[in-house]
Amino acid sequence: MLHPLPSLLPGITHAAITLGTFLLPGCSHDAPLKQTPLRERLKETAVSPDLYADWLTSRKTGTGTECLSPGAQRPLTPKNIALAYNLVRSCMPEISSCLWAMHPYRISLMVSMDLVRGVLPAFRCYSQALMVDELQKVIMSGDFTIAHLMRQSALELARMAVEATLDYVASSNENIVQTSARFLVGRKQMEHRLRLDVPTLSDPHVRDLLQESDIFVRSFNGFSAFGLFSPFDFMRLISLLSELFTHIWVLSSLTFGGTPLHVIILSVTLSALPAMFSWVAGERKSWIYPISQVEARTSAKQEAMRRLAHSDVYRPEIMLFDLGPWILQTWSRARKVLLGLELRQSGYDAGLTSRLLSRVYLSETFSAFQNIPLLLVLHSTSTTVGTFTLYRTTLQGLFLTAEALVHTLKTTFQGVFLMGAFCAATTLRPRLQPETSRIVPYQHSAMGMGIDVRNLCFTYPGGTTPALKNVNLSIRPGETLAIVGYNGSGKSTLANILLRILDFDSGDLLLNGIDVRRLQPRDFHTHVSAVFQGFSRFNTTVKANVGVGYVPDMSSSEAVDAALELAGAGNLVRSLPDGVRTRLEGDGSDRSYEAFCGDGSPGKLHGLSGGEWQRIAISRAFMRARRPEVELLLFDEPTSSLDAHAQKHVFDTIEQIARPNGDRTKTVIFITHRLATARRADKIAMMEHGTIVEFGTHEELLGRKEGYAALYHASV
């Protein structure tokens, strides 16, 4: 009879409770989801400085310098195992403690329920075996009645109801915890992503890091979402381990009594040989198959072609130059190469003979050995049909659980590197952000911003020719400077460096006498307003497009209307179907912005011409330009699409804002190709080949009869 199992279940339950207590730290209350503890916890914790280096090393392809594509699986090698161990040791304690801070009681319940879930399969088999035994006893005694059958059925239904209730409670609790975790991790990712600046994002390794970090965040959408692994899938490991040990315990209770140990070991080993042979022949290759440089390059090429096909940004050039066939052909070649590599990696090129041996003969031969202990058990006259049922179902469950555990461990191994990417991404310090010990506050000046540039040089990442070289410039507070020059002379690059959008390689940039590299970019930007040459065109209302220039006044109709009037866009907006509530059609790559400011209602987008969009961009800059704390106004080709009358209105307004009462309160820099407009400036800087070749007033530069004078006479 099945007597060992009833005494076994209390021991399993006690072990599950003990394991849960060991895995989870103590807690005094079930705290609600809060953002402050997480932020403080991450700031106070010092992550290993080798975290980024370990993640980057895991992406190297052999001895080459090329890296795997973002999200690509790492081969199972001793080096990667060591790297994974370092990443787990650095990241897992911090992530676990942050997740624990959300819902201590609920996470405790989740772990406990997963342990119980691991026991349930064995308990289910045991319950069914008891029912079979009871029916066998009743039938053999000849005292079979419908009442016996109904009672056993009711007990089984009750067990199923309890199991379903436990599963419902566990699933509901998991949904609450995972929803909070998704919000928490997603918010943390957004917070750090918004802190990163252009120089940091220009690093290709950083972009790959952020992409893998994003994959990790998306893995929180559910257990093994996207075929990946999130920390909450650790619960799955607990459940599988609990289930595995329970199956082993049940089998030992059934066989150890009268079966020699060596017979049991031999039987189980021979029963597992088919699965082991299959793993060695096929699955093992997917763990350790080395990633070649050819595969890495081909994968990157395939992804590049896919992005070209899916992105709206490149659509005009794709249509104009008929790039569709070329994109499709390139993608097809890359895809075929990858599919061929995958077939070889998966072992599909194995011979037919070996497959038949592994799948048919070996499987049929060795499966018989699993019944050796069963035959010995059945030799006892006390053995029942329930014993037979329990043995068979438990042994099958053991192999299925082991297979699921191996698969989960594989996803865990890959997920560790995504977790490392997330942790490394959250510790990235923007390149424009100074070290804490060097930060100084911005020194406000009521007369405008003083700017001194000394021997400034800059080369774009990956380039060899300097975009700026030995630039020297001095602007006194309240002055107006016009920067002119030929296309490609470095005007916009210099503007982006002055605005701290880009960093410089060498030289000095002083703002009000302070080294700009000691200022926090966010602090500096509160004192600046600008119009970029490639300004953003958002798919949202006119009001939101203008209001982003100064978010605190975004909801103020008066502030938005005033900015529109200053830019000469009042009549334009009044002519639109819904005025400031008209939704504009912006950049094709920015469809996601349609829901900005809660204005995500579907509707027709209104298109604007280049000059009309330019008025919107100028209005956006004027939202902040009027603020008293703003000391620098920088305009990069702000009126290139406007007529002469509109251009005069804009520059008159700029002068009015910079000198409201005749006194200089703001420094103004504007870039223009219209030299007649440059005459309005106090000083003019003429740029050629990345440097300032002439500097002075309009009259002084004309008197020199050099490059500026020739350009002026040719254009006027």
C-alpha cells in the first residue's frame, strides 16, 4: 500500500516553508509601491566599476574586435560563465532588494505559493493514487456502491477546487507584484535615459547597452516574455526545483524499501539516456557554438535593412532612389546566411542513421529499464494499482520537470547579461555631467551671458577631420553676435557646443568666467533659449508644440498666444481649423508623440509649410526667451524659410526681448546666410573650414576687403 507518502507530505511542506524563510528577508509591514526608496537605494549603492566591462566583454566574438548584435545569445563558455557570475554578484542583490521594497508581504506570498505549486503535482498524483486504491479495494471486496464512487469523486473535486483556488490567489498576487515591478523598472529606465546627453548616446556601445537594457525591462511583461528572463522568473526556478525534489522524494519512498540502491540508480540512468543523448547531439551545440565574426556582421546587416524598411525617417530617400529592391535583396542574402548558420548550429545536418538511433532504437530500448524498480515493487503482494499509477506518473513528471529546468536555466544564463546591461545603464554618467566634486553653480548676470572661447577643437565621433579647430571668440554680456560662413564651415557645430549639446575635445569655454565643464548642463540650460536648424516637429496641437518651450506655462493660453504673436504666427494660427487646438503633422518618425499632453484623440493632422513650421519653432523659443533668468538667445538659421518682412519682424522682436528698456539684458547669437541681416549684430564672426577667420563689426570686416567683404558684395 502507499503508506510512505502520507508521512512524507508534512516533511515536504516544512522544507518548503524553511526554504522560503531562507530566501526572503524579514519584513515588518507590506509597504505600498514607492519611488523614493528605490531612487535612494540605487544612489547609495556602489555598483562594481567592472560591471560595464564585464557586459562588454561578453559581447566579443572570439578573438576578434567585433561584437554580437544587441540581444544576441551568448555562447556557454567558461569565460562567459565567469562573467555571468560577476554580473549576478554585482546586480542581483541590489535588484532583489529594490523589488523587495515594493511589496514585502506579497513577494513573500509569491515565493511561498511557488513552493507550494512545486509540491502540488506530487500531491495530485498521490490523491489520484489513493482514489484508485480505494476503488480497487471496494471492487475486490465486492462491496461496490455508487456512494463509494461519489465520495471519492467528491474528494477529488474538492482537491481540484483547492488547487484552482491556490492557483487563482497566486496568479492574482503575481499580477499585482509584476505590474508594480514593470512600472518601477520602466520608470527607472526612463529616468536614466532622459539624463543621457548626445555625446554619451553617440557611443555605439552605449546604444547597444541601452537596447539590451530595454529588452530586460520588456522581459518584465510576464514570465519568460519574449523568450527572455526577468528576475521574477527566478520564482519559476524555485517552483521547478521544489517539484523536482518532490518527485525524487516520492520515487525514493516507493522504491528504497525493497529495491537495492544500485538497481535504482542504474534504472534511472538508463531511462534518462535517450534524453541525454538528444541533448548532447543537438541542444548542447546551441549552448557552446561559437559566434563567428561573419555571423555577427550578417546579423547586424539584417537588422539594419529591417530598420530601413520599417522606419518612416528614410522613406523619402527610399522612394526617390528606389532603394526597395536593394534593401530586400540585401536582407534576403543576410537572412539566408543566418538561417544556414542556425541549421548548422542546431545540428540539423546530422545523419539519418544517428537520428534513427537516438530517436527510435535507443529510446525504445532504454525506456524499458525504468520499469525495473516497478517490477521489484510489484513482486510484493501488498502492491496496488495506485502504486503502479503513482510510480509511472511521478517518473514521467520527473523527466518533464528536469527538461523544463534545463530550459529555464538556459534562459537564465542569457537573461543575466541583459540584467547586467540594465544595471550598467543605470550607472552611466552623462559625459557632459561634471563630477560632483567639481560642480559649481551658474553665476547669474543681469546684463546677459559673457562667453569666452579659447583654442576650441572638436571632431565628430568616428571622424578624422576636425569640425572645429582653434576657435577663439569673445562675447561681452549683452552683445549680439552674427555667425556667417559657407556651408560646412562649422557654424551649427559651434552653436551646439555653446549650448552644451555637444562636448569639445580641447580648448576652453568660459561662461561668465566659469569653466563650462564645471556647470551642470541642466542648470545651464535654464538660462538659455534657442531655435535649432533642425528643430522638432511634434505630431500634436499647436499649443503643445509651442508650450514645450517652457513647460510650466504650457497650459496657459495667454502665454502661448503671447509667444505666437511675438513670432508673427498669430494670424497663421487663427486661420487653422481649430486654432491652437489644431493637431499638426510633424516628423514622420514621431507618431508616438500624438498622445502628448493627453491629446491622443484620433483625428486628421494638419500639415504646415516650412516657413509656417519655422514660426512655430520661433514661438517655442520665445516661450522661454522672455524669462528673466534667460541670459543667452541662440538662433540657428531661424528665418531661412521666411520672407523679408517676416524676417525683419522676428529680429525686431529678438532685439526687443534682449533690450526691453534699452538696457542689455540678454546675449544674442544668430547664424545666418543673409549678410544683410548680419549687419544688425554688434559683432560678426566669419567661419571657414572649422575656424573663425574674421571677427569684428560689419564696417571693420568690409574695410578688410577679405572673405566677408567678397561674400557680402556677392549676396547683397
